[in-house]
Amino acid sequence: MTNPVHPVPVVFDPDIPEPERTILVAHERMLPPPFITIPRPRFGGRGLKVAGLALAQAPVWVYLPTLACWPFTKWIRLLGFAAQVAVFCPILFFGLYGLAFNTVIGVPLQLIAFLVVLTLSGEPQLPKLMRRYQGRYIRPQDLDDQAQVLLERAQTAVATVFGSHVHREGLLDEVRNTVTLPRQLWDVAQTLAEVSRLRAMQARGSLGLSTPRVVEALRPQQKALHLATESVAKRIESLEGYAARTRAADEALLELRAIQALAESNDDYRELLARTVRDELALAEINDLTERARLIEEALHASVEEARRAGLSIVSKAS
């Protein structure tokens, strides 16, 4: 499969929890292909190096808790300071006897600190997430050129809806959009990934031959691929139609706001016109501005309603 001229972002399964998906999105260039499994490290990643670091940190946690707690939050720092006072008090009050007491008590405490640090260490979070959610994301390089163009169209349509003023201000069905559109995009990406995979298998299986028998054998497979591509293209066109309705509603909203901003200064213009022409003419001019605002507002409501219906049609097609 070849890379696209304009690579598209990775598409993730919307069922992946938001915090974990955020981590994967931040490292999407490091995501492995779906057919490569990240091996699970021995002992959960707690090898000799990690054990050595935990062993070196254990005395710091026991005898210098203020230093150990310093990188953390304010309350943990205060807790570390209190523990540090508890460490110094026996030495201050009892001298060498206090030092001996701390040494004896510190041995089991160091063992506990070592075990706690070792338990909390191990494999980083990113490889765990990559292994846990393998196959639940579609990378652009996993698609062929034709599929990437279609996916980019779908992503552009969804981004248009989410980036619109009418969506951000709740004039559309925000909850339905947030749930439905990522699911639609994921379904499109899955279908395109499967089509790309089968198309690549078909190219390899034909060995580059175009003899009549090979062409005849490929015909049902090519028909299935064509039907699948045509079906997903219709879904993408539906998303693009929804995005177009959203853009129209956005334009109507901006136009309405412009008229409203102009109407706010109507009183000033009323006074100006009253000084130069008859009151009837002034009222006619102001009423004309008011009527324009009303027409724009009606157009906005109509555009928003059309966008809502377009969104509902997407949901009904998906169900």
C-alpha cells in the first residue's frame, strides 16, 4: 500500500475511553501496524535495571522523604516534610541512640519502600495501551490511495460539523453529534481498511496477470469490492451533505449577528434621519433594517432545521 500525498490522522474506535484515547492520539506516529503485536515484557517490565533503581530509591524514601516527595503535589510535599521531622526527632532528642533506632527501624522500612517502588514501576503506559487496543485504530498507511481519499473526505465532513458555530452553541443536536459522528467515521474507516486489505490480496493473488481466465476469476471479487466502496461512498456523501447544511446554518448565523449588530445602532440612525427627513421616512428605513433581521433569523432557523434533518437521516441510515 502506498502512502497518500496528504496523510490523514489516525481514526480510533470511539469506545476507547477518552483519557486513554488522548494518550494514543498524542503518540499516533508510534502506533504499530495492526498485524504486529507488541510483546509483553518479562516480569511486567520489572527487570534488573528497574529493580536496581527501586533499590537505590528505597533509602531516599525512608531517610530523606522530603527530597523523595518534592516532585509531587503540595500535600504530598507536606506529608514528606512531616515524615522528615519524624526521622530527625529521635536523633535530636537521643543522639547516637536515636540514630541507632532509626537504622534498625529503617531496614524493614527500606524493604517495604523497595517493594512499593518496584510494584509501581515496570512497563510504561503507552506500550500497554498499544497492546490493549491493537486493532481498534486505523492508520492512514494501512489504506490504499483510493481509500485514503474517501477517509479524508469523511474526516473533513465530521470536522466541519464539530468546528461549526451552530454546533458549538448547541443549535444542533450536540449530544447526538458527539455520539453518532465518531461512530460513523469509525465504521467508514473499518470498511475502507478491509477493502484496502482485500484489494492488496487480490493484486498479489493475480500475480500481475490479466489473462481471460484470471480476469474471469477476479470478476466476482472486484464486483464485491466495487459494491462495498460504492456503499461507503454514499455514506460519506451523506456526511458531506450534513456538513454542507451545517455550513449554510453557520453563514445564516453570522449574517443574523451582523444584522443584529447593525440594528443595535438603530436609535442613533433614527435620530440622524429625524434631523434631515420626515419621521415617516426614518421609520421606514429602521423598519426595513428590522425586517431584514427577521428574514435572516427565519433563514437561520430553516438552515438549522435542515442540518438537524440531515443529521437524523445519517442516524437512520446507520441503524
